[in-house]
Amino acid sequence: MQGVAPGFQEGVLSLTAAGPVVDERSKANPEEVYRTRREARASVLQGLKQREERVANARMGLFAGAAVLGWLTVSGHLGFGWMGLPFVGFIALVTWHSRLQRAIRKAERAVAFYDRGLARLDDRWVGLGENGARFADETHPFASDLDLFGPASLFERMNTARTVSGETTLASWLKKPIRTAAGIERCQVAVAELALKLDLREELDLLGDDVRMGLDPQKLIEWGSSPAFLPGRIFDVIAHLLAIAGATTLIGWFFLDWGIVPLIVVALVEVAFWAIIRKRTSLVTEPVEARAGELQLLSSLLLRIETEEFDSPALREVKEVLVAVGEPPSRQIARIARLVRRLESTKNQLVAPFAALLMSGTRLAYRIEAWRLRSGPEIARWIAGVGSIEAFSSIGAYAFELPDDPFPTLIDSPAIYDAKGLGHPLIAQGKNVRNDITLGETLRLLVVSGSNMSGKSTMLRSVGINGVLAMIGAPVRAESMRLAPFLIGATLRVQDSLQTGTSRFYAELKRLRQVVDLAGGTPPLLFLIDEIFSGTNSDDRRVGAEGVVKGLVERGAIGLVTTHDLALARIADSLGSAAMNVHFSDRFEEGSLQFDYVMKPGIVQHSNALALMRAVGLDV
């Protein structure tokens, strides 16, 4: 993407080291902070509403006073000039009321900001935010398997962006995390800084009233970087001359008794001129038409970023790129927002006939074009900067709200994943069962057996999603974690497809081919394979599974494989010390199955399939 801020290409952050992260989140209690701030904002909101009520009462009183003055004026007791007093008072009250309404909307957004934060802390966040379903990609090697996008996803839990650019940037980081220890540490420093910048995160959310910037970043970038759409300045001069002629003939018709014929002649010439140029003017105006509010929001976001002081190298880099040369981008965007707002005003039914006669649309198109040719090539840089800050802010909010989740330690080694007390970050804290897992130079494979619903797939997802969190600079759901960056390949949610005529087994084969292709390079691969080859017979399953898994391990990959087939658990025997069997178990008590979700060494010794069949009423 041309013009993207340095170090932010294809969603991959700059890889320059930033030193160790200083984690001061433990100094704040997020729930206490959020509740205290919410109460303060709610108090402000209540005061504003009381003032609004007083203004409404004053307007009623003013109306009554105007009626009395009107009666006194008509009856001859007062001069007509006295009627100016209620008129001036009415204008003042309307202006005051408009300001109060803006302040109330802002206060309501502030209360809602902390309500959403408290909902996240109470694990009530599902369904309250943008879930990023549009970023889902069934061909991605792990996004759908690890619940990165969609309802109840990591994206929904984490995202706080106000712009499409911010959401797109966060999604790209989740899909393609950083692949070096230095790059991850650099992001950790930025996230740790933004975690404590609650004022900044609140203000970014409150900007622009209720506007959410829906401008398509790529289309806006293409619009800004395209060559000139409009013909030479001579057409602009003609438009101005026609506007003067239109105004003159209109005045002549109204006040100078010229008749309507000159006005009609000028109008017909203007229509012919408009027909010649309208396709080109639409190329200039359509991408930004009716977007003044969103452009103003972008300007406000840029201004807030420009005025903030950052300590971490990654955040300083973003700011330095934004304000590198010339007029601040916030002012430049504010200028185009004003032009677009003026263009929008020409569509008003009362204004439109006069705007057409004065060629306002064409003349504004030339002014917008002049802005675009001067500032348009910088749009990509500005949008990338805002997107990066919003993505960092989202991760920072996530980090602030989870002070007990540590930042992992990054190391440079071929392959290692060492986590103590690992849990799933999307499962409520009170329901989270923790397990230890260590994979690395010696032990490279865990073969996970167990009964249905015992926790095998959740374990794989916990390993994978915490790996994604670690590599975007976020804290992880663990007591501690050490890891070296890796690629991820997973087969937890492979589905058949009626549209493409693909069976579940064939879809699994294609995904496994994708996973195998990721192995053997740098960084190494972490593979998470659920119920390998469950769609074929036991002999083929055993031979195929052993070949695939041994091949992955021999190519330097580490990972986990789950299975119901106890024969497949023997794969670990063929790999010696490089592999280990572990299992999840259950017990049948008082007519129901009980699970502890604790991973134990060895192969599971029984199955619960028949018990589950009988539990749902099947006669087996």
C-alpha cells in the first residue's frame, strides 16, 4: 500500500528493538478506575440534563414574555422595538441549547465508554461490539480455528476502534502477527504505555459525537493518489463567469425589470456546460460526498494524536510520520471536511436552485480537486497512522483490563512454547481451568487423547490464541509464558462445503497440505491438529496420521494432535523423547458425566461415547 507509515506494511509492525517492557498495570485496579470515572461522567451528565431542563423552561418563559410584549406592542403601550428583546433572547437560548445537547451527547458517550469497559470486566461483552465477521477467512491457516473473528471472538473482545482503518489494522495484525522477538517486544512497550493512557483512549472514543468513520480506506487512498480528474483551469474560470452571469440576470429579473429571458439563456448555457463536465466532477466529489462528519472525525483523531506525547519508539514513529512536514494533517483534513460540508449544503431543497444557478457544485469540485492534488497523496500515510494508534489503543485497553495476565518473555530459539497455568482468554475467569504446557527443543509433540467434551479442542485453541496474543504484543492468559515467535497452522474447524462439493475429509486434506507447507522455514511452525483424519478408516488414519505428524516434527515444527482413536496415540512411541501422550478424562457420577478439564500424562483409558448416547435417550 503506497504511502503507508514506515514499519506498518501488510499489518506487520516495525522490527526495531525497543528495550524491555515496563509493566505498571498492577498499580491500577481497572474495575475501581472504571466505576469511579463512570460515576464522575454520570454526575456531569446529570448536571447537563438539569441545565437543559432549565433552558427549556427559560424558552417557555421567553415565549410567554414575547406574547405579553406582542400584546403591549399591538395595544400601543410599547414601541415595536421592544419585540427585539425576546428575539435576541430566543437566539441566545437556541445557541446555548445546541451546545448543551452536544455536551450531553459527549457525556452519554463517556458513560457508555465505561459501561462497555465494565461489561468486558464482568465477561458480559459478547454482542456489545463490532465482531469483525467481515474479516473472517475460511482459507486462513488459523483465523477461524482460533475464533479470531465473528460473534464471541477475540476481535470483538479487543476492538475499540472508531474507524474502519483501525479495525482493519487490528484484524491484519491478528491474521499476520509479528515474527521476531525484537518486533514483539517493541509492540509490548507500546501496548504497556497505552494501557495506562486512559485519558487518551477515552478521548479517542468520544471524538465526533456518534459518528463512526465508515470511509473505505482503500478507496479514499486511491482517490487521493489518482491523477487529475477535471480539465484545465479554464473550465473553472468559465464556471465562475457563468456564476456571475447567473447572479446578475437573477438580480436583473427581480429588481431591474430585465425580464426572465436573459436568466433562461444563462441557465441553458450552464446546463450545457454541466453536461460536459459532470462525469469528471462526480469522480472528484462522489468518494467524499456526504462524508463531512466522518472526515471531521478523522481530523479530530489526527489532532488528538498530534497533541499527545509518546515515550515508546513504535508510537513515536507513528506520530513523527504523521507530523513529518508541512501543515499538520488534522488541519488539512479539516479543510476538506469544510469543503464537503459546503457541497452537502448545496443539496438542500431550498438552496439547490440557487446553488445550481451559481455553479456552486462545479466550483466546489475544483476546490476539492485542488486540495486532492496537493494533499491527497498523503492520505494513505494519515489513515495508516490513525489505524495503527487505534489498533495499539485496542490492545492497550485489553492489557489494562487484565492486569493479572502477564506479557510473555520472548526468546530467540528454533522453537519453544513454555506456559505455566495456561487458560483460554475468551472463557470467563471463574470457569477457566489452567494447564501447563511445554514444547521445545526436546519435546516437540503432544498427542492428546480423551473422551468427548473433555477439553481437547479447547486446549488446542488456548495454545493457539495465546500465541496470537503474544505475537501482537498483548498479555496472555497464563501465569507465565516463554516463547519464540512461530507460524501457526490449525485444523480445528475444517468444514465440508455444499457449494464447492468438498467433503469434510477432503477439506481437511487441503488444510493439512497448507499446514505442512508452512513447516521447515523461519520462523518455525506451531501446528494444532484436531481429530486427524477422522473421516477415513482406522488403518488409513493411522498410517496417514503417523506420516504427517512425523514429517512435521522432522521439519522443526512443534505442536499438538488430538484423537479419539487410541491406536493413533501410539504415534508418540515411534518418536521417542520428541513426543509424549497426554489426556483429558471424565467420570460418571449420579447419572451425569463430570469433567475436570485437567491435562494428565498418558493415554486415556476409556471412552464416554456410549454414556453420552444413553444420556440423550438413545437405546444403545
